Amino acid sequence: MLQVMSVAAAVILIIVLLLVAGLIGYFTAWYYARSVYTPVIKKLEDEKVQLNRQISGLKDDIVRLQGKIAEMEKKVDDLDKDVSEREIEISSKNDIIAGLENEIKELRKKIKV
């Protein structure tokens, strides 16, 4: 049959056969890839869902910890205020003590004279 065909007809037949072979190869590769990678994609999607849940939980933890940080900062501010008040109180008492020590020195001088 090929001997009876002209060159143009033979070229067209070869091109048609190559296209058919290409289509068969393409669909075979597509089916293989689908069968191999579908479970992998499903597993990755499940992992994505789990990771999104973890992210949501971590965001909740962040909000909770930020609340604790704010609470601790308020306690620190209160303690700083308390410390400064006590330092002022200590300073005034040191002034009173220094004044009393001066009075004692003066009284000792008066007694010795």
C-alpha cells in the first residue's frame, strides 16, 4: 500500500500517525501522573488543613500571651511606682536621722562644755 501512495500522501500519513502517537503518549502520561500524584496532593492538602489549625491555635496563644504581657507590664509599673514611693520615704527618713544625729552632736558639745 505504501508503494502505491504518493510522497505527499505518505508525509500526511506519517504526520497523522505521529500526532496519534503523541496524543496516546500525552494521555498515558496524564493518567499516570494523575494516579501517582493524586494521593500525594490529597496528603499535602490534609497537612495544609492541619497546619492552618495549628496556626489558628498559635494565634490564640499569641493573643493570650499578649494579654499576660500587658498584665505583667501593669504589675511592673505598679511595682516601680511603689519602689519610687519607698525610696522617697527612705530619703525623708534618712534626712530625719541625719537631723537627729546633728542634734545629738550638738547636745554632746553642750554637755562637754
